[in-house]
Amino acid sequence: MRRQSSLMRGGLSGRPWLACLFSAAIAVCLPQWSYAQSTTVQRTAKGASGKDIRIGVYINVLANCSSGPLPAIQMVVPPENGSATVKRAKVSLTNYKNCMALEVPAFIGIYRSKPNFAGSDHLTLSVSYPNGRTETQQITITVGTGQNRGREI
């Protein structure tokens, strides 16, 4: 059996900033960020004026059902008619991926409108996951006068 080259065995693992693409007789090396996956998603939530409305739950469950590092969350465009915060929490899950039951740390995104505001508000978050993927979340919140309950996300 032939020995694998250090590159095939993960020889670049000491250089996370570098990734190489090989084609016939040339090698092109690019910074790792140049091929990181980035997506934009549209999300919605609704709830009562002046009350907490959950706009996101952010977890990281590994294949062995343990918790991995949580994503970094940054406000890109703040809401005009309220405020958004992120809180730490523990989330209990059942039948998630191959995990029957577990409790993991999480970040919970919360929106709260100004008192007596009714209508739509918008905000944009950038969520950077530990695997290098970045997700831009454009969130529309519909705020009612008190009869609406928050959407379960």
C-alpha cells in the first residue's frame, strides 16, 4: 500500500488560512475565506406590542449528540420600531438528528417593539457558524395590539 502524501493526510491542517485546488499540472492556493459558504434567508415572526417575541434559536449539536461552539451573531441592520437582544439559554431537544434526548446551550434572539407600536418591523442579522458558513437573516416581525402570540421557531 502506498503512503499518502502529507497533503492527502491533512498536511494543511496547520495552515487553516490556506486551501489548495489542484488541476492537471497547476496548483492554485486561495485564502480559506474565499470559498466560505454564505446564504441569505428570509424569516418572519409575530407577537404583541411591547412583549418579547422570539426571532431565532441558535444551537450547535455535534454528531455524538454533544454541544459544539455556538455561532457568532451580529446585528447588521437594527429594527426601527423596537430593539433586539440575544440571551443565553439551555434548550431541551427530543428526536433531533440521531439524538433521542439532550439539553444543549443556545442563543435565543428576542425582539421587543416600542410600547403601543403596531405594524411591521425589520432587522438583519449575520450569523457565523463554527464551520465557516455565514447566514444573513432578514427578519420581518409583525407586531399586533396584544391578541397575537409569538411564533414558535
